[in-house]
Amino acid sequence: MEKRRRVSKLCILCVFLTLVSVATIITLWTIALTRGDEGDDVVSPWDRYRLPTSLVPLSYNITLWPHLTPDPDSGLYLFTGTSTVMFECTTETDLVLIHSNKLNYTLLENKDIALLLASGDGFVPSITSTWLQPKTQYLVVQLNGRLSQGETYLLHTEFTGELADDLAGLYRSEYVEDGARRIVATSQMHPTHARKTFPCFDEPAMKAVFYITLIHSPETVALSNGHETDAVNTTIDGVAVTRTTFEPTKKMSTYLLAIVISDYIHLNSTQGNILIRIWARRKAMEQGHGNYALSVTGPILNFLQCYCNISYPLRKLDQIALPDFYFGAMENWGLVTYRETKLLYIPLTSTSQNKESTATIIAHELAHMWFGNLVTLRWWNEVWLNEGFASYVSYLAADSVEPTWGLKDQIVLSDIHRVFAVDALTSSHPLSSKEDSIVLPEQISQQFDIVSYSKGAAVLRMLSGFLSEPVFVQGLSKYLSNFAYSNTVGNDLWENLQRAVEANNVYLPHRVHDIMNRWVLQRGFPVVTIDTATGKVSQKHFLLDTDSKVSVGSPFDYEWLIPIRWMKSGEVQRDIWWLMEKTAMNLEMRSGGLWILANVNVTGYYRVNYDLGNWERLLAQLIGDHQLIPLTNRAQLVDDAFNLARAHVVSASLALRTTSYLYAETDYIPWQTALNNLHYYYLMLDQTEVYHPMQEYMKKLVTPLYLYFKKMTDWIQVPQRHTDQYNQVNAITMACKTGITQCQNLTTAWFKQWMDKPQHNLIQPHLRDAVYCSAIASGDKAEWEFGWTQFKNASVASEASKLMSALACTSNTQLLERYLSYTLKPAMIRKQDASIVIGSVASNRLGQELAWDFIKLHWDYMITQYGVGSFNFASIIHGVTGRFSTSAQLQQLEDFMTEHQAAGFGSATLALEQAVERTRANIKWRQQNKQEILDWFTSQTNQ
């Protein structure tokens, strides 16, 4: 009995130890799972890229000290900071997740890197552990108890970060003025870089109020979103500093926070009770470079207040020109940041294009004060709600201050035609994607593309067109007031516009929601085909490569509800006709021997094709009296024909015939459209036997335009009309490129005069792009070296930009290789400009292969050293692959994607997919069209 009892005890002990072991293994296994091993079913909150909804920020109290001299120990530029974020608990939780990236935290009095407090007298669970989760960019705070629903808490941290020159978060910018190197601390929080500056709930729907204090040298000025309320000189650790505090911001998203510390000066004015200031380098401001921006900001702001029927809600509006800035501009609420070339305008050296750029980009950024800042997208899957609106409204606002420029027509050229080229690829994307498909920072960055900006603007313009502008604006005003200081999705916009439709008894065949969802939830756009012999009208998803397979389905089977405004032999038909199925009949569109033109003024986001008889009648009208066809439609006929030819819907010969009437055309928009489309022919064929007859045809085509401007200006006067100045540039550029000796002699002589007297550049500012490129292309090392010296010494950003592009025009391949190498040396070419240089070299027919080889060799270095904040990788890929049209080049592209998969492609991921698709289409196009195009150009030059 006793022995059996001892055996039983031993068995029980073994079972107990086994159970403990199993429990331990299960526990460890669970911890391993919840720490986020990829591919496992169980994912812990800190391994998800989206924040949980259990905590909602209310306010941040942030103090930052950017040090504008290197740290003596590390040699790095650093910033230090403290942050206290107040948040509400909406669902009980024992976990605080807050975004943090590249920040080093200080141990606090509780021996941890974070301190949690209650905002009142409530219970606060203690912190059991904290850690950083670099992959998902979180600071994780694990608690030993749960936070209570409805209670508010404070999380305090102290931290250090690098004030790097990476153009992201709080970063360092440098410039040289009067021989002295100067440092600026500035910021770019958009879209996911606020977390690199302070720990925060870094999602657009996590709006809060920001209380900002900046510590800086007394010789500098500090700016933030709010108006400065106090500036106190004090001493910290023996260093004399100024502590500047700012009024609290409005409730806003983290990506809109802005911080600048510099030695800049400013100009100021007021619009009503709003203080407007323009900030820039002292020398630039003293020379009046900020005057134009100041003169248009107030009127643009006033236009937008009236348009939106909501006052600008802040006391002040600062705009600042920065030497290093990744984007053209950023709409930080109350402190808009710009690249210098975009904000500053220099009357003696800037062009009409620079002036237009300044006006339109100010209009775009100020439109964001309502569309994006006041009312913000809920998540990055609907970027067009911010960017599409700002792009569309910017044309209206800029037109209100410069009504003679014809800006409302230029949206066709600058946005609609450009986005058509991308949206006709199967690799395009809808304006609105599923929310859970956009989660990674690089996926978010990719949403800020031409589709979100330009297609967004185009469909909003179409919507305004069929609703009427007054009804559209009425609905917008309600939308903005209903969702002020909040977040929205696309359906919120449709509902408010529907109420305006019903209030004004506007006829629509379907609800706004039903019409517009087909335009925002489907990728691509339709081509409408009209048979004027029968009145049959049909629609089809337009693809440049008709053999490509659309792998992603559509809830609407790629059908659209299409508003068609049309005319017959110059007479606009009164009512909009709606195409609501794949095929319908409109007997009024039978021509009866007259020509039919659909999509009047290109208000619809679609292409139009006709039966051959109607095409012939339209071509005859262009040759006979092109003025009877509206200006933008003349451009659209050219653009539609060329792209229909690329898709093998019409012949290449028909497309080329739309250019024949240009002998008699002097307006800019049709000419620029033709040149844009013929540029594709140059890309595909300038290395083949087609090049010479194509050049001869273009020389014949452009000669009348060149002589027209010679007569108008005698090369001394500047054309009065804004768009005439643009077209004069086209005339000189094409005349010199196609070998008109008179033009080449002219530009060479002008450039030589400048080389002889470098301090006296007499070339008219608006012609400098064309003249610099032509002279450097026909010259050699001496011209290039002179251009490089002038570029490095340029004190005006717009002048430096012209020279930077022109240096890539050289015919000397050794110089092109040297120029490419400079993009890896920020002292030679700023990081923000590297993609422009590479793209410019690639656009040179002698430089394309050099640029591609350069990218292949240095890709891993660029993607790891420069990251997503500095290089526009998508732009680089578009530039270097633009000429790809052979099977060998396609193979190189696919090999490149395989070889560099480990390093990744950042914001170029989608661009590479598009490049592969485009290259396949180019190969097919060249095989099918080269001979016909050669025959056509040859026939024209033999006439």
C-alpha cells in the first residue's frame, strides 16, 4: 500500500510538471504570436498599422528646441522636446499605442520612458512595460490595469530626434547668402511624418488642439500654425534662448502642424481682420521677390471665403519660401510652406509661367484651408477629397485675380489630358479605394498621384458642369459647414449635393450618389463612340493597350452614367443628354451632312470617337475655319485622335491629320496638345529612320508660327497675351529643335552675349528655358560649364531651375554622365532636385540610356540613403522608362524589379507596374504603327 501511494504521488507530480510546461509553452507561443510574426493568424495591436479606436486625442502640449549647430559629441544636428498629450478613453483598454518614429526617449522619474497621469482625480493604472515597435512606428505602453471609458488621461514624454536634411518631419534646410551658410529648421508632417517629431496619434481622423512652444536662438524667429502670443528671452543650461509660445490651433489633424525657425524677414498686409505675411530670405524680400505673392494672397483668400460661404477661421496666414522642400507646397493651417521657386516671383527674371505658378499654387494651398483643413478626409483611401477639390478650386480662385490668363481653359491641358494618359492603364486606381487596402506609409504616399489630384479635379468640374455652378457651390457650402473640424467620406459630399439638387429642382436621371460613385469607385474612364449616320451612341472602358486584361472587377461592370453636352455645326444643343447604358440611340445626333461635336468645352471626363465620315467633316472644318470649333475642343480633337490611334481605334494617319491645320493655328492650348502627343512619337521613334522625315514635317508645321511671333515681337517685344508668351516659347523651341537655322543662330547669339557679359543677361525671362536649352544643345563644354557656373551662383530660385533643366540638353554624353553623378552629392544638386535632373537627362535622346544605367547602378543607395522623403522615385521611373519600346528594354525593366526587390521601391512601386504595362503597349504600338507613320511623314515632306 505504501509503495503504491508513493508511485501515485510521483505520477501526480509528473502530470503537474507536464501541465506547467505545456502552459509555459502555450504562453510563450502566444506572446510570440502577438508580437507579430508575419503570416500568423493572431496579430497584436502593435503589429497593426492602424490605430485602435479605444483612445481619442484631445490636445497636445509640445515644446521643441531645434539646435541649429551640431551636437559636439555626435556631430549631428539634433532637436529635443517634451510632449503631453491629453486623450479620452472611449473603450476600456490596458494598452496605449501612439505613433513614434526615429525618436530617442529619456527615462523619467518613474524610471520609464513615458508617464501616465489622470487629468482629474481618477485612478491611473501603472505602467508595466514600454517599448518601441519600429516596423509599425509605435511607442507601446502596456498597463497593469484598464483605462476607464469616458475618462481623460495625460501621457508625458521627453525625447531627442535628429534634425536631419531628409525633408521629412522636423528637418534641417541650408542655404548660402552673402557667402555665409545659414540653417533653417522647418517641417513636413504630411502625410505620416509628425510621428518623427513627437509621439502622436498620427492619423487624419485623430484631430486635436495643439499648444506649441518653441525654443530658439534670439537671433532667429519662430513660426507655427497659431499666432505667436509671447516671446521671452531666457537661459537654459547656460545658453541664451528665446521661448516663443503660440495661441492654440483649431482642432486639426497632426499632418497639418508646422514649425519653422529661421532668420527670415517678412512682408505683411491684412485682408479684413486677417494678418497676411510672406516670409523668405532677407535678400529675396529686400529685392521685392515676395511682393506678387502678397498682392494676390488677400484677394484669393477673399474669393475662397465667398465661394465657400465660410470665413477663414484663423487670425493670421503665414506663407514661407524654403530652400529645401520635397513638395511644391504644403497647406499647413496658418503656416503654408513652399519651395522657393513656387512662392517667390522676380519681375526682371521670372517668366509668365513662374507668375502663373505662384498664383495657382497659392490658390491651391489656400483652397485646402477649407478642403482638407477645416473638413478632412477620414482616411488616406480618399485623398481626392482633399487634393481634387484644391486642384479644381485653385483654377477658379486664381482666375478671379488674373482673369485675362484663361486659366479655366488650362485645366484641360494641365490636368485632364495628363491624367488621361495614366488612367487609361489597367494599373491605374479608383479615386476611392477600400480603406483597408491603404495602410502602409508607402501605400499612403502613393495615393498622392496624378489620379487623386487631376482626375479628382476633372470629375468635380464635370459634376459642377451638370449641376450648374450655383447649385454645386450651395451643396459644397453645406458640406463644409456640416463637417467643420471633422472628417468625411465621399458619400457625405454626395448627400449634401443631393439636398442642393432637390432644393433647386435640378433634373438628374439618377441621384448624385449613383452617378458619381461610378466615377470615383471605378478606375479608368469611358470612350463614347457616336455614329452620326445612325444616331447610335455607345460607351466602353478606354484602355491604351486593348489587349491588356483588367484583373480588378468593378461593381458597375465598367459602365458610367455620362453627361454629354454636344453641338452640331457650331450650334450648341440646349440640353445635356445622358448616356446611361452601354448602347443607346439619339436620333438627333444623326448628322445629315453636318458635323457633330460632343463633350463641348471638355467638361466631361471621357474621350469621344466618331464614325469616319464625321471625322472627315471635323477635319475639313479645322482646315476651313478652325475658330468655329471651341478652343478647348480643338485641343481635344487632337488629343482624342492620337490616343484613339494608340489604342488602335482609329488609324495613326487620321491622328496625324489633326495636326495639319496647325499651319493656321496660333493659340497655345491646341499647339501644346499637339506637341505633347507628338512627343510620344519622338520618344518611340527618334532612334529610328522615322526621325528625319518627322523632323522635316515639324519644321514645315512650326515655320508659320515662328514667323508669326517674329512679326509680332521682332524678338524684342514681349507678347501681351499670357498664353501667347507660352506659344512663343513653343515656336522657338520647335524651330530650333527641327533645325531652322535662323532660330539656332538667334539663340546662340543671345547666349554668347550673356557669356561675354555674365552680369548682364538680356535674354527675355520667358524665353530663357528655350534659349538656354537650344544654346547648350548646339554648344559644347564651354557653354555647359558657363551654364553650370551660373546655376551654382544663381541667387534666384526660378533662374536656377531654368539652368538646371537646360544643362541636361547638352549633346556631350560625358557631361551628361557627370551631371547624373552630381545627383548623389547634395552639395552639388539638392536632394529635392535630384529627380528633376535625372528626368531631364532621360528626356534627352542621348541621355535616356545613361539615366537608366545610372538608376540601375545606384538604386539601392538612393532608396536606402534618401528614402521616401527626399526623392520623387515615381517621377524618376516615369522619366527613365519613357522611351522603352523594345523587348530588350522590357526584360531590363523586369530584371530591375527582381534584382532590387529586397531594397524595395518606395513610392515608385505603382510607377514600376505602370512602366511595365506602358512598355508592353509601346512595343505593340511601334510594331503596328511605325511603317504607317513613316509613310505619312514621308508623303508630307515630299509635297
